[in-house]
Amino acid sequence: MQKVRNTRQRQVIMSILKEADRPLSINEIYNLIIDKLPRIAKSTIYRNIDLLLEQNLIEKYYFNDNEVFYRFKEDKNNHTHFLICDDCKEVYNLKHCPMREIEDSIKAEGFIVKDHQIQITGICKKCAGNHQDI
């Protein structure tokens, strides 16, 4: 892989993703970055996001009917799964990957697993009180 310059735009995007407590969409990133870099174009954000994905510094997720969201990857060898509340739309991190053992069995069969994602939707504890029928 070629050496990639660490531009001001990329630094600000990484800073925004590091500070976020949940994955962000391109529009959310744009709305947060525009104060710091008022002349930035969305195409610049997309290009930088692609480079950060190639460098394995961020993760890509699909929420809300396949809308794409991005999150800073704290550990390059780890990833995160999510629980999403249907009511308040809050996104919660699943603390452990339930796929580890399954992936190990799949790898034992000679299959190379490249990626997986788990998203579970339901009603969070805060919203559950509003649902007497559950």
C-alpha cells in the first residue's frame, strides 16, 4: 500500500469519528465538519472515508434500511456489533462478538471469512415501559 498523506481534512474526520459515541453517516460527518472546514465538499469526505477504510482505521455499517454509517475502529483486530431500538433509534454496542466460535468452525472447514455484521433490532430498556403488550 502506498504512503498516504495525513491531510487536515482526514485529521478532522478522524477526530469527529473518535469523539462520536455511535457510528455516523456522511451527512452527520459533514454537518460536524463544516464548522471547522467550511469549504469542504462531500466528495472530499467520501474520498477520505474510502482511504480510512482501506487503512482499516474505521468500520462501515448499514443501518436504517441500508444507510451507510462509519465508526472509528479502536482495535484494528476487533469489530463491533449493534443493538438498535426501534422506538428511540438509540444504537447500543454489543460487548462481545457472538460469531467467534462459529467463524473458527467455518475457518476449520477451509472457508476464508472476510467479514460479518450483526445488527439486532428491538425495544431498549428505556422504551420497554411504553410497550405494555410485550
